[in-house]
Amino acid sequence: MRAPRRLDPDRAVDHLPRLYRAARAWTRSREEAEDLVQETYARVLSRPRLIRGEGELAYLLRALRNTLVSQRRYEARRPATSPLLDESPTGSRPSDDPAEAAAIREVHDAIAELPAEFRDALVAVDVAGLSYREAARALEVPEGTLTSRLFRARDRLAGRLES
């Protein structure tokens, strides 16, 4: 077991693309994903953080998820609003191919329909690129539980996309 160490703000910036992809998969909105990542980094970097026995990416992914949960709880207490239409389903340059854009939108919609525990496992491993061990630590579940959830998430996603 590694000794606790401080989160290095300079190295934390290297993880922005992966965290943005994870936030994009969780939120389905480019603007909301950007806001979520920015809020997470503002919270995490506001004071020194100790990392115990996990990688920086796993720590930041857990902080991202916790920030999202906190925001959703806060939003649940506010009146509902309607979201703006997204220019691009991937949050990057809009595709010139409408079929590709529709396929990407369908995948994001299918991910969003998964139960939270399956969606979190899928985003951590397949979108953010964490190893099973890192994802299990970030989601605070045993590795076997993560593996089971990931299998079920992929199975449901494949079933949804086949129909």
C-alpha cells in the first residue's frame, strides 16, 4: 500500500480530456460536461488533497462523480428547465456525416438510460479508460462487483443498440 501523497495540480491537468469524456457520457450535454469538470477542478484544487492508494485519475473521477451527484441533488430541489439542443453529440467538432452523428447520439442516449451503477461502471472503464482496479476504487465497490456491473451494462447497451 502506498503512503498518502498530495495531488499534484500540474499533473491533474493532464487528466482533463478523460474526465471531460466521462462527464460528457454522464451528462449528455457539452456545456454541462464542461461545467461539471470545471466545478470538480475548482473544488479539488481549492485546497491540498491527499491521495491514498489510488491513482490521480481514479481520485479525480470519483470527485467528478461526487460533484455530479451533489449537483443533481441540488437541481432536484429547483424547478425543472428544458435543455438547449446540442450542436454535436460528442461535444467535439460536428460530424459532416448525419448518420454518424445519429449513431453517436443513439449510443449516448442508450448509456444515459442505463441504471446509475451500470452507467458509472461503463463510463469509468470504457469512456474514461480506467483499469478495472482503478474504476473499482473510484466507484468504491469491490472489483468483482465492478466487473459484473460492467458486463451487465455492456450487455444492456448492446441489446438496446441492436433493436
